[in-house]
Amino acid sequence: MPVVITNDSRNVLHREDKLLTSQELLSPRIIEEEMKMQFTFGTANFREMYFDGLHIAFGSAHVYENLNVAVELASESPTMVSQLFVLQGDFNSHLPGKRNCHFSRLEHNLLYNPTLSENAQIKKQDIIEMVSLSFARERFLEFAENNGRVMDRLAEQVAGNKLVFLNQHNNQPITLQMLKVLEEIRSCQFIGGIKKLFLQSKVLELLALQCEQYERSENGSTPVSTALSATDREKVYYARDLLMNAMQQPPSLRDLARLAGLNEFKLKAGFKQVFSTTVFGYLNDQRLDQARELLLQQHHKPLMDIAHELGYSSPQHFSNAFSKKFGMSPGKARRNSN
């Protein structure tokens, strides 16, 4: 009984018997599959890739009624260390020997479940969107060797076939850096061996970001006790969206906090925690990244127009900010792209 989906009345709605095998997971070439599912209880679109002991899956689902998902894999199924990133939606997961684990929008964790059994409760909701990046057990142990205290701890627990969570008591917020890497994985256009190399590097980059965030929280830079709630974190992302939609004439910090439903302290602290920068530091970075794209894509557009479009008070102010970030003037960046 690999995967069984039931409703609140415990009526079986769907059963899936074909699951990933060790042979497929260890394939030297990339195996890709795309699934589009439509049921009375929901719809889903998922894409999977697996190769060299890595499994990458991402997609979204619309859930029309409360569901219970029970997983009971065969003993020969591969055990995997998984990085889970929930972009939208929420659900509860129950693992043997572990209390209820709740995942909410824009949260992540890393886990290893040696028992091959799991139970999840998913409430009716508009959309769930997530990315799962998994290592075959032995592959993870290879990567973890001599790569720092956090990885050593994880490897020791995985090697002992213990239930493992990177963050034991709560999930951590997905940062802007993580979101960028996740999007690079989902939009990867490489093929063949280069695609394998690129995807592996991005999975490891996310693993490094997870470990680095955990170390900072452990050392007191982002204490668990002051971590943003899921609701406040969502408001921070909403504030970010408001800021990006008013890039030419951004609101004041006070107005932005009011529009997002936060006080100024929580807005500033939230931006630091989620995006590792200040509110207007984030705005400046986004402006300059867009400026560089405009310079490269619209070769005949005057620098003055680009500066005005992105909300800079003068071309000189724009040029100074651009040079400070990229180490060259806007004009030189444009000439180098030709």
C-alpha cells in the first residue's frame, strides 16, 4: 500500500502503487516526468527529475476537500534526505516518533525519515505549491563528509537511521536567496550533462543556505523565539510586492507598514529576517538588477529614461548607485554587452 488518499469519512479516493525505485534514483542520465492529475477531490500538476542519487520534484495542487494522505513504502524503496520548501498553502505531517509537524506558506526544513511511513492531513484550500529536493541516503552522506558542524550532526543521525529534522522545533522562513535558487531550478533550460551539473550545484547551494540560516539562528542572530509567525511573514512578502509595484514612487516606511498591516518595527525586522537586508536596501537592489536588464535588453533606451523609470532622482544618482553595486558605470556595462 504505497500511497492512499482518503477523505474525512475515510473513504478511499485514490491509490498510487508506482513509486520511485532505487534504480531510477541512481540513473546516470536525467529521467524527467510530468504529471497532470484531475480528480473530483482536487487537481495537481507536478514535474519530477532524478539522476545520480538526486530527486527533484515541484508543482502545485488545488484541494477541493479535506484529505488524508497515508504513505507506507516497501522495504526495498530508497530512503531519502529531503529538503522541503512550501511556497504556498499549508498542511500537517505526522512521522513515527515525531509530534505533529505543520508546514505553512514560505517555510522550509530538511528531514530524513528512515521508517518509510508518513501521514499528512491537507485541508481544503485554493492552492498548495512546493519544491522537494531529495538525496539518496548514501549520496547525502557523501556530500556531508567534512562539510561543517551542522552537516556532521545530520550525517551522524542519518547514518544511525534516526528521524532527522534540521530544525527540530519549528520550520524556518524561506529567504529571498532561496526563492531565487528555487526559481532557477524550476526554469532551468540546460540539457544533458550540463543540466545535471547545474541542478546539482543549485541543490547544494540550497543545502548550504539552509545550514547557514540554521547556524545563524542557533548563534542568536535570528533567535527562534523572535521568528516571524506565518501570518507576519506573509505580510512581509505582501509589503515586498507593494514596494515592487510602486518602484518609481515608493511609499514611506510608515505607509508601507500600514498598508501591509504591520508596525514599523516588525516590518523592518521582518525584512532583515526574510530578505537579509533593509526595506530600502532591498528596493535599491531590485532597482539596480532591473536597470542592468534594461541596459542589456534595450540598447537604444537613454540612460536618463532608465533612471527615471526606476525612480532615481537624477541620472548621476543612478550612475553612482549602479557603479557602487556592479563596479562599472551603466554606460560601460552597456558597451560590454554589445
